[in-house]
Amino acid sequence: MLSASGRFVTAFNGEIYNYRELRRELDTNGAPVHWRGSSDTEVMLAAFEHWGVERSLARLNGMFAFALWDCTTRQLYLARDRFGEKPLYYGVCNGTFLFGSELRALAAHPAWRGELNRTAFTQFMLHKYVSGPETIYRGISKLPPASYLVVDVSPARGEFEVCEARPYWSAIATAERGRDQLFTDLEEAKQEFSSLLRSAVSMRVRSDVPFGAFLSSGVDSPLIVAAMRESTGNPIRTFTIGYEDADHDESDAARAIAGHLGTEHTTIPVTAREVGEAITVVPSLFDEPFADISQLPTYLVAKLTRQHVKVALTGDGGDELFGGYHRYFIGQRTWQAISGVPLPLRRCLAPMLRMITPERWDGLIRLLNGNPRLRSLLEGYSGHRLHTLANVMSARSVGEMHELLMTGPHTPLNLLCASGGDAGGGPARRWSSGFDPADSMMLADTMTTLPDDMLVKVDRASMSVSLETRAPFLDPAIFEFAWRLPPHWKIARQQGKVFLRNLLASYLPGKLIDPRKRGFGVPVDRWLRGPLREWAESLLNERELAAGGLLNPGAVRLAWEQYLGGAAQQFSGLWNVLVFQSWLRSQSSPLALTNHSS
């Protein structure tokens, strides 16, 4: 689309939720605009003409990636939304600057090289995804969230200069401002949040097509649905998936919540056969190898939701903003316990904790719980958590502890060849001394796992079936609000999302507020020994494993045999290998497996 004056032209992906508000502001305080239509893209272009690109980016509330050509200055702008909901890739291949929303779009260009980035491959094996700004291809980058890039083009020779990506918004600075303005009155905070959530939901249900919401038995999505009901006054369509496996099935709980909230609810049963069919499709939906196992149920719920609606609201961002992951309170408590112990002593204690199996630790804890003083000391601990504690004993900072909690004690690097590549330090889990451990981990996850894992999963799965998903918790005003909450309003003792649970009690009886976090789980670890075993065996043949010199076929086959024999700890690494091998097969052209390390 061209701007009104013809100066700017854009290719745009996503939605600007506050375009109506921006249009009113332009009409009231800006230069008169002769509107040709009513689209958010036209409003965005008018904003660029009136306020300039960088000042306009700071005003946009949405999920977006765009390319903008300035015909006057001969500059190309690439920009991405605050939290990285929409993807944007770029790089220089054989003297040509390439960019696009999908890596396969770049791969279609004659200048494409497609060499594997071995550092990114090792990152994937550790974290199940490739951390930005790296991609699985050497020389190709992801544009970081909340940033823009400028390419200057010489009018004479057609040469270009790529400037370094520049931030237009900072999650760290926003969180630091919030820390200086903490709430003291819980009821005041609840009222303000309810108003902000209704506003965020209202902007995201502006649509002339049918919309609904994913609904789990957790905390985030029921709050979103409650706000949708209050904002629209109409019955809401909700969707969840169910399994025969009782440990993963939450459909009954979600159905009860839907009944209490008065939604038109649909439960979608999923079988091992359907997951098996999805496994053959899903790797091709992702531009890079991606092993977050919840991609499978996310794809299935999106596929079946699309049969009923075109837009669905999700609870993404609730965990990172309000303390939803177990690692936050585990990390908080662990750092308080170990930070005062000298590092050499901690490194001596770690092997002692590992000498006793998790099962035997559980028995000892039950025995010691008979002592009231020891019971309070051991509250919340289990054999598994004590082994987790041993794994993080060597951490020299909260950032290192966070990284160790994310990767776990059983890293799959033993499955790689010696030349498989260095992980390059993994995601940059930044830490500010002004935050407590849990808050620093939440902030780091907002800048790493949220854009590179959680949002990738939802965006690619939903877009593959033409379902648009929108995340109200990622409204900038809600992010700012979350960082004004005192830490103990997010995490208290062994429970996260304390503030959201308190608010949800206004809508649901206590028995429907499930303290366990499950989301859309799937029992693939069990099915891999049964109905999915044939698929796995086809990918783990030694000839394919040896291709490219990335994986150690002997180590992988040994891990597979151990897993089939009951060694559950081998599942994570094997799943990464299976996903990578499946992704390789899905590539339309052979991948150059060079010896480059970056």
C-alpha cells in the first residue's frame, strides 16, 4: 500500500489494534488526512508521514512485521512488534539483501545459499528452539522484537548499507520504571487491571469475522474469556482438546469453567493417530527445527478451531508477566538458599545430592516430614527438585542459574559429534541487580523464550490453518501494569500467578481454579514407545543420522534403546533429534552442511 502522498510504500503483516485511536488523534491534532478507506495499514502509513517512523513505532499497539520503503530518502525500514509476535528474517546473500516473513521466501531467491549454522543447531539441541537473532541458516538473522532496521540504498550504483538494528522500546526500561511505582493497595490494582484487560480484549475483538478463544483449565485463558464476555456482552465460543490419557486431559475441567462462564464450548478429542498424522505435517510449518512438544496440540486445536471461527484470543504472556512457571519460585527459593554459600563448597555438595536417587530422596523426605522443624525446611522439595538444585549449584549468578534450570540436568550434547558446533552461550538471559531472582527470570523469558519459543509455536501453528490468534496479555499497558505489582503478589510460597488467581476468584468458584499448570499437553513421551514408534525408528536409522556429521549415530541409537527400556530422561534429547531429522526431510532443497561454526 502507498501512503497518501506517495512517499512511503509498505508490505505489512499483522494487526494494529489501536488504529481507530490513532486515526482520531491524526484527525484532531495532526495534518488533515484524506482517508481512502478504513484499514489499519492506511492509518499506519499516515502516522509515518505525520510523526516519522520511529515516533510512530512507539505509538503502535499491535502484532506486526513490515517493510517500508521511503521513496524520498531511498531507505528501507524493517520493523517488528514489541514482543515478537510476528516474524521477520533478513540477510545478505551473494551481494543481495533479502528479507521476508518466512525463511522459505528467502530460500526462493536465486541468491540463496542455505548453509547450516552449527552454533544455532547446538542451541536448538539445548533449548528446543533457535535463539534470536540467530537462525538455523548461516548469515541470516531474525530482527529482534521492539526494533527496526534501516537499509540505505545508493541511487547511483544501487549499493546498500545495512545499519544495526535499533530498539524503539525497551522491556527492561519499562520494568525498571514499574519497580519505582509499585502498588500498595490490592483492590485498587485489581480494579485497574480489570479495566486494562477489558480494553485490551475490546481492541482485539474488533473484527467483522467470527471470533472465539482457546480455553484451558488454567488461569490465563479463563480470565481472557471472562473479559471477552464483559467487553462484548455476547456468548463466546471457546475451544479445548481432550485425551484418553487422564494425566494430560483437562477437557472436563475446561468444560466446567466454560459452563460457569456461559460460553458456547467445543471439546476436541485427540487420539494418538491424529497426533501421529500431525507429526508428519508440523515440521514443515516451521522455518527452523522447533521441538517444543506443545506445538502438536497447538496445531490440532488451531486446526479444529478454524472450522468454527477465524480469530481466537489466547492467554500467551500471562506466565512471563505474572509468574506462572515453576522455575520462578524454584529459582527464587534456590538462589536464596545457595547464594550465600561459597561456590567451591557448592560444587562439592552437588555430587552428594546426586548420589541418592530422586525416588530414595522422596522416601527420606516423607520420613523427615515427621519433624515439624524439618517439615518447614523441606516444604515444596522432592527428589526431582533436589537433583535440580544439584544441577544449579555451580551457578555464579541468577542468569546462570536460570540457564541451568531451563536446560535441566540431562543435556543432549552427548548426542552430537565433536564438531557439532558451540552453543555460543545460549540465549542472553539478562539480569538486573535491581530485580529479585524471580522477576529477573520473568524479564529474561519475556525477551528470549517468549518471542523465540512460545509465540513462534502459536503463530506458525495458527497461520498454517488461516486462524489468527491475538494475545491480550501482550498489550503494552498490561506489561507496564505487571511490573508495578510487588513480587510477592505474583509468587508466594509454592504458587505462582497469585494476583491473577485472586482476580479469577471474582469469576469462578475456588474448586474450578486449578493450581496445576498443564496448558495443552500431549502424552507423546508414552506414545513414542507405542503408536509413534515406527515413525521414530524411520528417522533414527544410522545412515540418515550420520549425514552431515552433526549427530553421533552410536550415541543416538544407544539413547533410543535405553529409552525403550524405560530410561525416561532420554526422551528430551531424542525428541530434539527426531524433530531435527523430520525437519531436514521436509526441506524442499538439500541443506548445505558446511564446516562453518557460525
